[in-house]
Amino acid sequence: MPKVVLTIGGSDSGGGAGIQADLKTFSILGLHGTSALTAITAQNTMGVQKVFGLGPEAVASQLTSITDDFSIAFAKTGMLFSAEIVNVVAEHLKRKRIAFVLDPVIEAEAGGRLLRPSAVKSVLEHLIPLARVVTPNIFEAEALTGIRVTDLERADMAAQKLMDLGAKAVIVKGGHLDCTDLLREEGAVHQLQGRRVAGGNHGVGCTYSAALTSFLAYGHSLLDAALKAKEFAAFAIAKSMDVGHGAGPVNQAATKLEEADRYRVLCDVQEAVERLLAESNFLTIISEAGSNIGEATSGATEEQDIAAVEGGLIRSGNRVRQSGCLKFGAGGHLSHIILAAMRFDPMARAAMSLGIEALPACNALNLKTARIGPQEAPAEWDRFFRGGGPSPKNAARLPDAVWQKGEHGEEPMLTLLGERAAEVAGVAVRISRYLSDGKI
């Protein structure tokens, strides 16, 4: 049975933060999310234009409906708007003995006040002593404690002050400094290092606290949950969506989309390998050192984003066999070629190495080919294919194949390029059949 979690906060009409971000995060992490709205915002990526707070009775009714039906594994609070709502929320969570993450949302990342100044005192007096952990950014930490956080030492001072007010643990988020979070809990202080990630940041705070809530609901320790939530939020930022005219919303689904993409790539390469091994003529174009075929995930940046055959496809008597399993990071030199090709054309995500004997057939089949000399390393292809090199002339796209003569003791090599591994394998089959027919 899936665990049930609760978020108490405001609605973001732009869909990037608030309740919307929380529910998306809960769902992606395999939890059933329930929600109690405290306010409705007229909000988009450029800021908060209007805030319509709900009455405390409306909030109390939602909380009662939720907890009358569901057993809440963990909860989180976000935008609470008014002192009256803070008091209602604190009373209900205390009475129901629900552990929760307190994300003290005061202002929207894109701009706009979300907590009335008069409510700050109620947060300090009624909610902080109940929270399992409080997660302010440096500005919220200053608003709650009066301590201006400029480094980790002052972050720890603010955390200690919040614990003096009754908090069981505090995470001062360092996204506005050097991306190092400071976690203080009873008897321990941890520095959770991170790195600046390019991308939109609308909803990152909500996403982080919702992920933290999720991992705590699963029973992780606070330190482990904080590390996992930080990683989840960083990936959501890196894959943020380019929508709207302001700060782009983070993409909570990025982790699942990447998993699906990697699975698709493995399936593509498997299909390609099966097609090649079923082709009796394939032996005629495999090099002495063997061949390999690989495909990259969308937006690949490193070898671990490319799946290929570990050990490659090798000659074994009068047939070709698969040396090892399909694996990310097994492409070797082929991976460098794919990454170089993707810098020129992001859709050129697949490649296959063949023997140089396939070159005449490529030309006869009207495939676009280009010779790459030893001085043209894959990292230079972008310059080379945009007209900086001698071949191909006036290139408008990547060639179908590139080849190296094999100077300086290196084996001559031909590499087919394409969008998908299955497509590249199809070209290799055409080449092998052409050669087997004796047309060259």
C-alpha cells in the first residue's frame, strides 16, 4: 500500500511552485499526495501578481477531511499566509501527532510576499517547536532569527537560534551562497555540499522540501533524506522547462524521464544488435579488431550516457558474436565520436564502427562520407563540419559516415552515424548485402 503524505500551502496558477510542485514531487517519488490549500495566487514565472488567502475555517475543514480518511506518513507546510492559518495548522498537526517538514515560505522565488509579517511570530511560537525539521533559505533564516547569513558559520548561528526556539533540526539551504546546505540536529552538524546547476529555479524550494518530506516518509534518516532531496532538486533544476517569460519551472519528472530514456536507448541498441547478428553477411564488414554500436540518451554529455556492447561485436569463426552485455559507459572511442557528433547535431545520437572495407560500398550507395585525419580529433568536429576543414564541402549536416585512413600505426576505421542504433544497423546491413552481391 502506498504511503500518504500531506502538503499544506498555496496554489501557484503557473504550475511551477506551491501545491502543484509538491504534488508532482510526491507522485514522481511514488507517494500519494493530499493537499490543504491556504491561499490561491495569481502567479506565473515572472512573479506573484495577486494573493487571495483562505479563511482559517476553510483550511481546518480540509485538514479534517484529509486526516479523517488517510493515515499521514509525513507532512510539509509551505505558504501559510496568515497568523490565523498558522495557528489552525499547528493545532491540527499537534493534535494528530503528524511529523512534518516546515518550509517557512515568506516570499516567492520569482517575487511576491506570501506570508504576512504578523504571521512570522506565530510560526516562531507555534510551528517551529513542533517541526521535525525547518528548512529556511538564507533570507528566510534572517527573517526568522535576525541573523544575516553570509557564510556557513552564520548559517550555523541561525540554525542554533531556531533550535533554541524548539526546532528538532534545521537545514539552512545555501543555494543563494555556494550551494552548501548546513544541517544541524541534536549533537551533530553536517555540511551538505552541492554545485551550481544551470537551469530555471521556479519552484526549487518547494520541490526540495517535498522531496525531503517524501524520503522521510519512507523512513530515511534526516541526513540521508536531505542528501537525496538535494540531489533530486538539483536534477530538476538541470532539466528545468523553458516555458514562460521569467524563471523557468524546475522539472520534477526529470528523473523518471531520464530512466525512461535510458531504457529506450538500451532497447534500441538491443534491437540493433539482434538485427546485425541475424545478418549472415555482416561478417564481411566487421573490422579485425571488432565493431561496436552505441546510442546516447537525449542531451548526453559524457560516456556514461551512451550504451554500447561491452567488449563489442567480434569475429568468432565464420560468424559474429556479442562479446558482452549492453552497458552504459561501454562505448570507448565510439562514445567520443557520438558526443562529438551531438555537438554538431543533437539528434545524431547513434554510431557504429566498421572496417574500412565498407567505404566503397558507402560511396556506391550514395551515402555522404567524410575523411577525418588524425589532426581532427572528435572534439573539433563542430568546427570541422561547419566549414573549417577541407571535407565535406559546404556541409549542411553531418555525413552518414566518417573514416580515418589509419596513419601512425592506427587501424583504418569507418564509423556510421545516425539518430538511432536500429537505423544505423539497417545501413550496415545494406552495406554488407551490397558487398556480398559482388557489386564492388
